[in-house]
Amino acid sequence: MIERALASAVIRGLTAFPAVVLLGPRQVGKTTLAKQLAAKLKKQTHYIDLERPSSVAAVNRDPEEYFDSYQQQCVIIDEVQRIPKLFPLLRSLIDEKRTPGRFIITGSASPDLLKGASESLAGRVMYCYLNPIGLHELPNKISLKQHWLRGGFPNPLLMKTTANRLDWMDSFITTYIERDLPLLFDVKFSPSVMRRLWRMLAHINGAILNAENVGNSLDISGTTLKRYIDFLEGAFIVKRLAPYFRNSGKRLIKASKIYINDSGILHFLLDIHTEKNLVNHPSIGTSWEGYVISQILYAKDNRLDAYYYRTHAGAECDLVLAKGEQVKAAIEIKYSKAPVLKKGFYNSIADLKPSQVYVITPFEVDYATKDKIRIVGLSIFVSRYLPKL
């Protein structure tokens, strides 16, 4: 069993809040973690799986009476977005009795996109986000290269054969497109268009998103494309990295970059199935960039905000980590043992004036250049330097 770094935060939440909402993509391990942590509480637990018709029927008969009968227990409500009308009821139940640890609620979509969720539960619950398994959580038997290739979803990460991993990914993507996304957001769209969109996003991974161009390629409007991206981001499949905007004296690129969150999904969509395929693939650089960014986002302190930086004059930085007005780190990401830095990166350092400057590579190195730029392997950065920012 892989220990999740989020566990301690959830336990803290359960001792202080009436409910903890555990959010993350499907199949990431939310239910497993919720059951493990509920077992550590000094009270009985009751589990409700809202993907089972019998559970849905039992709750729907008389929701208020149903939950009243479990007032003294910790109730795990799995996939709460399946019954949106529960949100106002949960608010009422929590207001009536604010005992810590009453509910552990899991969901597969951002509350911002779930009707009634953010309004009903605001200020009453602690939100926790469970990402795919990160580099900082890996067991010793799995290497960085294996993790980068397979991604962080528990099932494909731990599967022993490539064939099984490919079957899992194919089923996962098909189910998401044909069932999960329509159910999560109560929308209808063409599955073939959505599948083409996933593949197109894989090919522009790490690029600045031009909604009109991508929409034209799919024969949909830019507005519709943005709405589809909202759904994918709300379901934790993609991430839009916003531009750093505080340097008002420069003409900045203002559109977001787009990344597929999980490298395993990315590689499946790009038909990269082995480490040899990956090393020889033309997308290795953007794959490595996306992987590094995802691992830093998974492991960083929540108070650190993440951006990229690019000006019309050519200054460019792959990742900016900031706390408020202070740029804590400017990070360049290179798939190279001996990275060569371009003028644009040096210009970005001059603009941003970061406290620290890093170049992250896949190799286990750690040294500073004469310019005080630290060249460091990803594993070392995540374990040694990221916690200090």
C-alpha cells in the first residue's frame, strides 16, 4: 500500500471541521484513502457509495431521516456529485451539529463547477485535493523513469505488464469521455470530438492555448472549446498554467499554457508505451516539462502559487513559484545532463528577481553555476529544495 502525503492533512481536517471534502480525478484512490483514515477515527463509520443504485435509492427515500440515523458516526459519502441536492441538506446538517469528523465526502469534480456545492458548503468544510501518486510518495521499487512513463494513477503504475497498463488507460479514457464527463457536469457532447480533443491536447502539451485555432481544427467554436477545457480541468484531467502578470512594465503573453496532468495519460495518447519509445520520441522535452511541473504542483506548499513567464520581447521562464508579490523561484526545465540556458531565461531572471533560480533535469545532479543558478535533478529538488521555498 502506497502511503499518501495528503493523509496527515485530512486527519487534521477531521479533528477541526465537521466535514472534509476529498477531491480528485476518478480512480486516483480517494475511496481507499477515505476508508483508511475513517478507520483511524475513534468512532464508527458508515459508507455510502452513490454509484450503487441501492445506496442512491436508500438516500433518496428520505435523505434527512437517513442521515439523522447516523449522527453519531463518521459518514463517508462517495462521489457526492451524483446527487447534487445533497449539498443544501449537508449544509443544514452541519449547521445543526458542528461535531468534527462527521463526514468524509469524495468527489471527482471541482466544486466551482458543481451546482450548489461551493455555495452550500463554503466555510463549513475543509477541501483537500488528492492528486495522482507523486514522485514524493513513490515506493523505492518504482524509479523516476517508470513513474514518468506510467503516470501516477495507482492501477497502471503498479501493473506488471505493458499490455495491462494500455488496456487500463484505454478503458479509463473511454469511460471518462462516454460516461463520467457527461454525468459529472450534466452536459452532452460528441464523444468522437472529445476523444480528438484529448489527442490534440496531448500534441500541444506545454503550449500556449489558442482556443480559436484548436476549435477550428475540431470544427467547433472557440467558446465551445473553452467550455470543454473547463470540464476537463474541472475533472482534474488537464491543467492551465496561468502567466505571471505582476511585472506591469513588460508586455506579457497573457494566455495560459495547457498541460495534461498525468504523464501516463499523455504518453498513452501519444502512443508512447515503453521507456525506449519515450527517449526517442520528439515530444520528450515537452513531456518532461509537463511531468516536472505536475510533480512540483503535487508536492508544493499550498501557499506557493505557480505560473509561467513570457514577454513579447522574448524573456521566458518555464515555471515561476511565488508567494504574494515575492518570486521565490524561477525554474527552467531541461531534458539534458548539461543544460544550455538561452538569453530569454536570463532576461526573465532580470525581470522577475527571484530569490532562487533552478534548472531541473532528470539526472541526479546538484551543483551551482558561477551565476548562482542551481542545476538539480527533479527528485533532489522535490525532497531538498521545494520544502524550503
